[in-house]
Amino acid sequence: MSLPELEPHHVEPLAALFIEPAVRAALIEDLGRAGDITTEATIPAAAKARVVIRAREDGRIAGLDCARTAFRLMDPALRVAVQKPDGSDVMPGDIVAAIEGNARAIITGERVALNFMGHLSGVATATRALARAVEGTKARICCTRKTTPGLRALEKYAVRAGGGMNHRFGLDDAVLIKDNHIAIAGGVRAAIESARARAGHMVKIEVEVDTLDQLEEVMGIGCEVVLLDNMSPDTLRKAVKIVGGRAITEASGRVTVETVGAIAATGVDLISSGWITHSAPCLDLGLDFDSLTAS
């Protein structure tokens, strides 16, 4: 009996402005000074082909617009037909998309297209694993700034495709006071009060703590979010009770598929993971020749 088809997890597409420069740079890097000399030597200039991107393993898809951009930068006339949009779950053998048109353009754009799709689908798949492990709790999985330089917007998009949510995108969109800020500022009160005096009315203040004593001090001063760093589930449970709904609680540190369920069961609001962006395995996707087509 075949399994029912799952509805894709909806994710709003990224604007082309975020995608095209990264993909263009990757193609320029790959083409070098002389272009694809192998393809030009072996495939006739007028040859037309149809190929498919096929999943080799279970996962969640992200990055199709990057692949589409890679192929269309090589030849705007290439036709890309998507069968499994971003946010879709795939099994080995599933066809994700079909590409048809000039064979040289397809083969030359192949590696860049698959590099982006494999990496971003890997991020989405890793996020999906954590999100599924906390189902039935109120906790949401979120990412961090531990991203590949130049690819942050793409990787954070992939987190959303995997069912997670985004933490701050950069140093400029929220205040996150960490241990070094506190040490240099002269204490947690000085750090929070300085931040409150400087931040605009739309900017939230989050403070990182790693002990319950620090948490008690922070809650006595006040902030919008507390980052509970590297705490055991028992300590997290006590921390959530101390906060008592006066701030958003975020747990981080030692987050894996095996541990995230116990972390979520403590009642925290958010669980942040750097692993889903900096260490997620690439999802194995391949480009398979399907047929030659008429000129």
C-alpha cells in the first residue's frame, strides 16, 4: 500500500534579490576563465535534452529557486518544471523537478544548482527532524547566526522550509547581551540599562544566562527574552518557573534530535540550534539524464 501524499510545508519564497547574486557568483567561480571546456568538447552546441533532479534519500526540499536561477543564468530559455516544491518531503527516487532545453546549458549549470539545493535541503531536513521531535509541546525550533558567510538569508529561508523559525538576522535587528558584554560593561544591570537607553522602542532586549542566580538577577531588572544557555532539563524547568511568563524563554546548547524532546518538555518557548545551519549534512540529490529532445 502506498503512503498518502503529504502537503508541502508552506514557506514564502525569497525575493530574487537574495538569490541571484549568490548563484551568479557561484557560476562565475565554476566557469573560471574559459568556461565548461568538457561540455563544449563533448556535447553539440544545438543538442537539446531533458533531465530530472531526483532525491537519493529521505528529506525535505529547499533551494529550488537557486537551482532555477542557475539554469536560467546559463540559458533563459531553459524550462524548469517543479514537481516537489520547497517545503515538500521526498523519498528516494522521487523526482523533484525536470529541466528541458539546451543540453550544454543544463550540464554546465548542474553542479551549482545541486550544490545550492543539496545544502539548503540539508538545512531544511535537519530542521524538520528537530521540529518533529518537539511536536506536542509549545516549543519552536529556531536558528542562530552560525551561518555560512554570504548565505545567511538562504540558510534562514531553508530553516523556515524545514518548519523552524528565525532568530535575529544580524547584529542590527535585536539586542542580545551575552557574557562578554556583561563582563566588559561592568555587570548585568549596567549592560541592560545601557542597552535600554540606546535601543529604539521597536528593538527587543535578550539576555543570556547560564545559572539560576543570574536569571533571578536579570528578572529583577527586566528584559523581553532570556537565553538559558547549556542548562540541564531539570534546571530549565526551574528557570521557566522563575520567569513565570514575564519574558520569552529560549534554551540553547547541547541540542540534538535525542535531547530536544526533553528540552521542549520543560516548557521553554524557543529552542535555538546552530547545528541546523552550520553542520547539517547535504541532502543527496542527483541530476539524471531522461531523454534527448527535438531541436
